[in-house]
Amino acid sequence: MARKARQLSEINSYTILLKASDTLQFNNHDKQLFLETVQKYSSVLSYKFLAYNLTDSILSFVLYDCDTALDTTMRKIVVSFVNKFNLYHNRSGKVFKDRFVSLPAHSVKDVWDMVYDVHNLSGTEFNSVNNYFDDKYINLECAKQFYGSKENFNVAVINRNNPETLKSKIVKTKIKDADLVSFITREIMPIEELKTLEQGKLKTLLTEIIQKTSASARQIARITSLPLRMLWKLTKKQDNSEGN
């Protein structure tokens, strides 16, 4: 049976999970080696490493803004780690049970929801939440840009530990295309008329659509035939404003 096609992120950002083969468990040396491997390739493949939670059997982490195709990125990380793992343990063969699991983010806020989710998985010792703003492996500039301060980040983490709010937002409920068309036509204006507006007015109306419908940049672009890059910048700006 053919494998199911991998869901791709509109902003090239993912939560990744790697499960150990049934006969293996990762010790502290292995986990340290994995972190060094992911950090090493962050500059080579141009991605930002935002969070990790490494247990004895599952390696979970968040990659943001990957310039290189995800399959290529993961192949290089996995091959490098497996070679060093096998050499250290004087063994051969596969290390991971299956191909990696990837969960796509569709907005910058999705990415930070993923960071929260990864931090709150089981596993505490090799978890970037423990000393986030002094962690040498992750990209701190992204967190500083989104939260503005260590205090804001800590408040978000504390709130996330509340069982009432600990609900994954990795897979979001999206508005249907027909409902989005209906909303734009009814609440904004006929879709064809959007294309005739000057840039300032158009961006204001598109921001209103994003705020009120939570539609993704790709979905709005598909419905309106407006440039995806412009819509992605608007959704990113909106996500950043909500995070501050």
C-alpha cells in the first residue's frame, strides 16, 4: 500500500516525532548527540530549532521556517544521528521504528502552540522548557521576537500547564471554502471587487477576514486569487500582534 502523502506546512514549520525501534532506548549520551546533530544542521539547511522534548523512546522537536524540503532535512539529520549512534554503541541496523511523523503549522501562532505541546509531553529532563532562555541549542531570537520578554514566555508556559488550557492546537478546525466565500461576500464585498482596491484598503479588509474567520493564507489566496506571499505576510503580522 502506498504511503499517505505528507501534509505540508504553509510556513515550512513542523513538530517532528521520531520513535525508537522496539529494541532500543535512548540514554543521556544519545539525547545529547541528537541535540548536537539538529543544531549542527540548522545553519547548513537553514531552519530554526525552537523546542525539544527527548524521552527514552521518542524524540519530539519543533522546526520553524525550513528553507530546505522537510524530507531532505530529516534525511540528513537522521542519517547523521544513526551513523554516530551505531558507532558509539558498536551496532548496526535501523534506530527508528518508522519514518518520522510530521505535524504541520499553518501560522506563526500554530508554531508556538506546538512549542507548548512539545514541552508538555511526558519527559522532563531533556526538555527545552526547563531553562528555555538559556538553552544553547534552540533559536532564542524567535522566542524574543514573538514574546518580547522572558517573563511573557514564562507566563505562557505556566498557563499551558493548566489542564483546562492544555489542548493541542496543532490540528485546527478550518472554515470551509463555501463558508469563507459566503462570509467575504456578505460581510466584506464581492470577491472580484477586492482585486480592484488599492493596497492599503485591501490589506485592511484582508486582515479583518483573517481575524474573523481564522482562514489560512493559502485558503484565502485560493478563494480570492490574491498573491499568497502578501497574505502570508498579513497572517504572520497578525499572529505576532496576538503573541505580544
